[in-house]
Amino acid sequence: MIINIASIPEQGIKFKAEEPGEITGLGEADGFRIAGPVSCNLYAQVVDGVLVVRGKLSVPVEARCARCTQFFSTTVTDSGFLRDFPGVEGVEEVDITEDIREALVLSLPHSPLCDEGCKGLCVHCGKDLNDGPCGCRRMEESGSWGALNSLKL
Ligand SMILES: [Zn+2]
Ligand SMILES: [Zn+2]
């Protein structure tokens, strides 16, 4: 996103803009798929030769669940975006694309979960346990809980 310094009034300006989701540089290798454009809801002002940009950024993504590895839809948001660009006197425009990218990457969830109660994958056979139990889980249970089960019987 290019900010045109001359177009900013003294009292600052509020503006909305969209940037292509691709500017985040995120891909499936990172566990994310971009699902739409980056929405920027920003306020820009020049104070004593310093461009200050603040506001909210968000981008819809599909994130890979840290437990079941399925992709699910979510939104990455930075509601406290704030950057200073000093020395903009006599400068025509400032490109803040890299700052937007960085802010969104820093706002990514570290271990995204499709659901708090996601059961994940069986460590033995890899079956998605959200779809129901697998055979080896039953075997494991009858092994460790065998004594208890026979007591119940
Ligand atoms: Zn999951
Ligand atoms: Zn299993």
C-alpha cells in the first residue's frame, strides 16, 4: 500500500483500503491459505515530519488445525497496528506494504485449532478422531484399562 503524503490533511485522514491477500506471502507450507484480500481500516497523520499510521488490519485465511491437520476458516487480525515513518518531509509517498505484511504475520495464531475440543489424529494410525474412534484406540484402551473393565463386568 502506497500512502501519498501530500494527500494527508493536517488533522489526519481515516481511510479504508484493500490489499491483495498475497502480500502476506503466506502459503500452505506455513499452514495457511489466503482466503481473501487484506482489509485495512487505517488512520494516517503527519506530525513534525513523522508519518503515523494506525488502525486495524484483517485477512480471511484457512488455517491448518494443529491437532487434526484439517484446514478451517478463520480471520487473522491486528487491531493495534501502529507504525511511525520519520523523515517524510519532502517525500511524495511511503510504501507500507511490508509493514502490513509483518504485522499480519506476527498476528498469526501459533497453534490454530479448528475447535477447542478437536480430538486430533490417532498417533498410531493417523485417523481423524473427530470422525469417530479407530480400531487401535480400542485396543489400547482394552490394554491399559483391561483390569478395570473386568472389574466392571
Ligand atoms: Zn482440528
Ligand atoms: Zn488409530
